[in-house]
Amino acid sequence: MKIYLDIDVFEAAKRRIRYIFQEYPEVFVWVSGGKDSTVIFHMVYEVAKELGRLPLNVGWIDQEAEWKATEEVVKDIMYNSDVKPFWFQMPIKIFNATSFEQDWLHCWDNAEEHMWMRKKDPISIKENIYKTDRFGELYGKIINAHFPKTKIASFGGVRCEESPARFAGLTGSFTYKDITWGKKNTKYHQTFYPLYDWSYSDIWKAIFDHNWKYNKVYDYQYRYGIDVLNMRISNLHHETALKNLFYLPEVEPDTYNKLTQRMSGVDMAVKMNSDDFFIYKLPFMFSDWREYRDFLVEKLIAKRNQESFRKIFKMQDWEYADHPKYHVILKGQVSAILANDHTGTKLKNLDCRYSTPETRAKKWENAKRSGYERTKRKSKK
């Protein structure tokens, strides 16, 4: 249930940010070049200036295969004299959703310097000392490495509107004192999302009201008729943002040329149209989506990744067999296969979107049974 207050979302977010500054001796803002991170940076920056808490720690994990427009927006922030920049251009690996042969892009790999999308910036952090090369694990490890045993708050631009799972996660449990709009990381480190109750229209109003510089890729997406709720800025081969590739050659031709040389699968994906790459209609030779899905796993997916898909599909078949949207879930599984999403990002999104009390009960039942099975096996040893 939503409870409406007598203040607007902008002022509410400002109050939340001020409170976090009062509670934490150190704060850190993560940016991505997207609209939400643009707003959270400027709002936190304004409060930091107001409270005399500059310079402001700002971080960006540069995934190399980025829009040129994204780099320009973030670079403008990193070179702000009131910012302490944590711009990471270091070896990490990012999933490649455009190829069944090259599963990963090894960003900023020194052995592949001759193929880099662009040169590293002079002020960036170039060595990975964080004991992981996986993008999602880096945020907490970076904070722990640079602020050991320091009470610190990270700010991010996550909003509930974008995902039912985010809504549940940011309203269902306490992160710090009576705050729910965040997540606990460690004893010393929590992440907060002061924009959690904003709509996309609130984001754009704030940007235009304050004349903040934003990523111009959004303008191109708007011209291409992309729904405002589906506009996304991320690395160019991300499994949930592949549609960006179909207009990349027109928007940033130089970026496109470099990307095709950097990664296998990109040029083929772009030369196909959206209807060919993202199957919307069941091919006539298959009786249903499940048969088509199993055929693709057998014939299209590399042997090294087949078991990952089969394991997830087996679980989802059991959980959703009686679900009224089961056929939609099967189509989503086909989409995940075509994006070679063996890490399960799109498949997890299906769970978030279509889960019900019944499917969650089944998932919990399976988790308990799996735990029992593991305990039983250990006891036999």
C-alpha cells in the first residue's frame, strides 16, 4: 500500500539524503551514466555542498563497451573539482549476450590492449586489487578495500517502479534503524536508494528543472519510439539491453565499428532485424514453446552451458506448470536462450515478474528439500 505525504518526492529525497549524511561519516555515490544515477549524483552533491562535506566520493565501474555518450556524461562528473573520482578501468569480465562462442568480454585485459574500445583515462584506477573479476561482486569489495572498518553509506539510483522485486525488497525489511529503502552489505556498510518511490516522470522533471547534463542516448531512444519505461543505458552487449544494438550504427557509428572488432556476435546481431533476433512468434515447425525451447538448448547452446539452462528450466517448469502465464514464461525462456543468458539474469527477471504465493511456496519447498539432501549427503560421509 502506498501512503502519500504532503511533500513532493524531490524534497522527500533531499530529507533522506540529509539524514544519511548526519548518520554516516563517509558517503559514496555510484554512477552509471543513466538518468537515475544522474539525478542521485546531483542531489547528493547538492546536499554535500550544503553541509560542507566535499569532496564527494563518486564511483563508476567502466565496462569498456560503453556508449560514447555515457563516457562523456560520467567524465564530466569525474573531472568536477568537488569530486574524489573512483573511475575503474581495470580487468573484469562481463557476460556477452551476442555470441554463443565468446561468452565473456574480458574488459581492459592488458593482453588485448590493441583491441580496446578506447584508451584508459589518466585519472582512472587501472589495477584490480579486489579479488574478483565479476561486476556484481565488485561494489562491496571496492568499498571494503578503500574504507576498511569505516561506517559508510553508498547511494544508488534504484527505483521500485522498475521491478516488483525491487518494490518488495525496498519496502519489506529494515536496512538501518527505521529505513527500508536500502540494503545491508556489512556491519559498516549499507547502500541507500533515496529515489526508491520516484516515477520516471519525476526523474525527467528533476533533470530538466535543474538543467542537469544527461545521456543523449535517451533522446535517440525516444526518436526510435522506445517506451520510456524500457529506455536503458548499460554496456552495449548486456542481456537485457540488446535492442540498443539495432540503432547503434546510426547513433554512434565509430562505437559500432570498434565493438564489432572487439566482440564476436555483435555484427551478426545488428545485421538481423529485431523480429529475427527476438522471436515473437512460434516457428511453424514446433508444436509449442516448450518444444522449441528444448530444441534450442540441444542445438544452439554450447555444451558447457547446456546444463545451466536445463537446471533452471526444470525448476521453472515445476514451479509454473499451473501458472496462467506459463506460455509467456516459456517464451521468456526462449528469449534467454537467444541471448545466451546462461548466467540467468533474464530468467531471474521472469521469476520476479510472474511469481505468485504458490510458486514461492514451491521454491521454498525445493530449497528446504535441497538443504536436507545436502545435509544427508554430508552425514553419509
